[in-house]
Amino acid sequence: MERWVGKVAVVTGASSGIGAAITVALVQAGLQVVGLARRKHKIDELAKNLSDKPGKLYSIATDVTKETEIIDAFDWIKNNVGPVHTLINNAGIIRGTNLIDGSTSLWKETFDTNVLGLCIATREALTNMRANKVDGHIIHINSIFGHHCSKAKFFNVYPASKYAVTALTETLRRELNSNNSKIKVTSISPGLVKTDIGLNGGVLDLKTWKEFLSTLTFLNPEDVAGAVMYALATPPHVQIHELTIKPVGERE
């Protein structure tokens, strides 16, 4: 990880869960981390707790469903922190709806967050990297449900949004290759993780959801952060395209 010390990393959804764990790991490794999230105060609290670590944490209030806020965030980074070297697209949601008679607005919110927000942040990071001749690394926090659909009834359009992330990862890899770019792209697909989204699920039937969860095993957010650090630590000629991690006993 020595080559990343002092470099700029951007983490979306950095205020809690997986995003917060990734942010902590990067700051501890000596990177300058810019955390993007709607709950900026949560990142500020994290920054206070990390003040004695080798890296530094900045916070920007950003709703990834709003293109202008993402663009403004990257403009601020360019003017105040420096060239972006890695982007971790972590922001993601699942909402309590279904496909049979579900809410269009909740479907749209899921895709705006999990897919379009990811695309816009990726575009802005790549624009910054290419302008500064940085051979950086784009990491998408995907899901096992980006590769197969759950047997459970709770997930509505969430798997479709994550299947999109799987396709976008491969499409981006091919686009970068066609431009002879050395920028890497990685998809990390965890199983169920102990986070707000994993434990509460945004589901309609919370009681049944909790009963379902009681039969399962979980990863911790730090496990996913470890996978991110593993991908970043690879030498420049090695690209981890897809990394799937599951807890022992995973039933999905």
C-alpha cells in the first residue's frame, strides 16, 4: 500500500457501515480520503476519531441521486485536495417495495442511487484521473445479488440494480482497454453484511425480514474494507476484476 500513501481517495456513502469501515482503513493506511454522504456530520465525527492516524479525512455533504452535488464535490476536491487516485463507489440502498404493485418513486430512488449515482461519480473521477495522468483505481461495492437473485421475496429491484453494476464494471473495463488506459476497475461483491441496509433492509414486512435474517450468517463491514485494501494493494500490472466474499455458511 506504500504507493497510495498521501494519495486522494473518494468514498461515497462514507457516513456509516461499509463506507465508514473503508474510510477508516484508508485513513489508517495514510491516504487523504474525501467522504461523500448526505449525513456529513457522521463523517466529521469519524474524522475527529481518526485525527491521530497517518492520513486525513475530509467530508462533503453529497446526495448521489443529485448530479449537481456529485459534480460540485469533485470540483471541490480538484481545487482543495488534489488529483483523485481512487474512487470507491459504495453508496447503495434498498427500499421497502415490490414488483407486483410497488412504488415507482422507490424503484427510481434505488436506480438513481445504486446505478446512476455510481455512473456519474465514476465519470467525474475518471475525468479527474485522465486530466492529471493518474493510473488510478475505480472500485464498485457490488453484491452477490449482482450475480444471482435471492430466493427470498424481499429484494424487488435491488438485484436488478446490482446486475447493472456487474455489467457496468465489465463495460468500463472494455472502454478503458480500448483507450489503452492503465486505470483499474474492480467489483467487490459481498454477501449479507451487518449494516443498517443489511439488518433493516428497507423492507415492507420487517417482522418476517428479521425472522429471515435470524437463519443467516453475516460479514462485518471491516471484512469488505479488507477486500478493498486487498484490491488496492495489487501491483500496477494486476487487476482484480471481480472479488466475491461470503461469510462461512452463507445460504444465498
